[in-house]
Amino acid sequence: MSDALKFAFEILVVGALALPWLIVLKHMFPRGPHAGITFDLSAAPKSTQGALAAAVLIAFGYLLGSAISRIAMDVFDDEVFGMLPNETMIRQAVYTQEYCTEHLIRNMTLPFKPTEAQEHSFGLCPGSVPNDTPQKFESRVTDLFRLQESALLMQGEDKVERLKQYFDQINVLRGATLNGFILFWLCAFGICATWRKRWSSRPLLQVLTFVPPAIVAGYGIYSLVVNHVLHSMQSIYGDPPLAETVLLLLGGCGLLIVARSHEAPTSYARIAVLAVVMTVVSFGAWWWTEVMYDIQVIHSHPQATASPASSAGSAKNPDD
């Protein structure tokens, strides 16, 4: 059991970070005789009920954490958030910096000394191939990164321990950012619902409280149409509309929350502030960890994949 929990630790952390917005969401809807979620374990022997309850809890946390991690992976590599840096943008910047600005190929220990033309033949500088476009450059960087990353992972876990640490941190930070983002918007909709009830004698202001969730839902629909409906996917597995679906579900849920117009059982404003801090800090930490991960892949690949003969030959003095 301990080995299984160690293997799924970061997934369970992401699932646990979803508890705040799940609790807030539960309090936003009316309570009834069947409002709570309970698991009847009375049919099981009393000696096993504790273990069964723990297994159910771990299974639910793993399921929730896995779903949020995969959704966050798509959200953080989607164009739906405009100019905010995503995974592809960061990777292109890192590869351009390392191979074009810092001239990594020229400074590497290779059997030959590459010329300027040979450096550009790697295709890692924008405009280094005929009829180059941003899309072609993005595809080259993505393909090379996946090849380098795969080659490193095949070396064994003991040789890529630092790389795995960065990868696990990226998963946790992405999940924390998405959870904070959801928590903030739920609290913002809760504030709108509170204002709508307080403005019961002012119909115009009540209508305005529906604007924030309508904007979120509308932007989700707009992004879905522009990015996916008008530009049909080339394959069934390419760029699923997960980010757009998250915005659409958030906006629809917000409309229901505002329509309830309930008084807040707690201060949504305070929770919203904490959610903003959590989201911004997690996003910044993910950004820098993504940069370090890409740099680690770039610099580890030549050493990890070099054959012993090549390494020994490159270490000798050519004049000997």
C-alpha cells in the first residue's frame, strides 16, 4: 500500500487541492435530506470498514486528481487564455535561447565543430529552413523535445531522478493553479449571488450580477467555436476542447449560483483573495519549473545518450 501511495502521491495531492472548491460548491446549493454523500459500509464486517473507507477515499482522490491533472495539462498548453505563457510558448523560448542565442550546438563537445550553416541545419532557429512559419517551427521544437525526453526516460529512473522531480512538481503546480482558478470563480459567483439578494428592490442591479458568469460561459462558447468548430481537428486525439469546456461549465454553474441569490455562509471575498494568491503563486512556480525542466532535458540528453566510446573519444586531446 505504501509503495502504491508513493507512486500516486502527486495525483493525490492534486485531488486534495480540489477539496476547497468542492466544499464551497456544496455550500452554495440548498441542503436537503439527501444532500450529503455517504457510503453505506454496514454490510461489510466491522473489522474491515475502516480499511474500506480508506480505500474509497483514496480511490476518489486518485480519480479526481487524475482528471484534474489531465485537464490542467491541456489547459496549460491551450491558446484559450491569450497572451499568458503556455507550455508550447515556454518550450519554444527555451529552445531558441539555448540553441540560437547561447549557441549550445557550437559549444557542445562533439566529434566535429559545427559551422554556422550546420547549426541552422538543426532547424531550431526561427527562419532556419526554407518557407519557415511559426507553426512549422513549433512542430520542430515539439518533435525534438519529445525525442530527447523519451531518450532520457529510457535510460532508467536512477539516471533521470532530477528530471522526474521537475516533472512531478509540474503536475502538482498545474493542478494547484487550476484548482485555485476554479475556486476563485466560484467565490466570485457567490459574491454576485449575495449582491443579487441584497439588491432585491433594484432589478437593474440584479440583472448585472449575471454578467460575470455570462461572460465566462460566453467566452467558453466563443473559444469552442473559433478554436474547434471552425477549425476542425485533424485527428480524434488532437487538442481536445477541455479548457473551453471548463470555462463553459464554470459559467453555467455560475448562472445557477447567482440565480439562487443566497446569503453567503462565510466570506467569499476572503476565500477569493486566497484563491488569487494561490493561483498566481502556483502559476509562477509552474512557469519557472517548466523552464528548468526543458533546460534539464536539453543539457542532459547529449551526456545521457552518448556511447562510452564517443564519450571517451571526445574527452581525449586531439593532438595526442
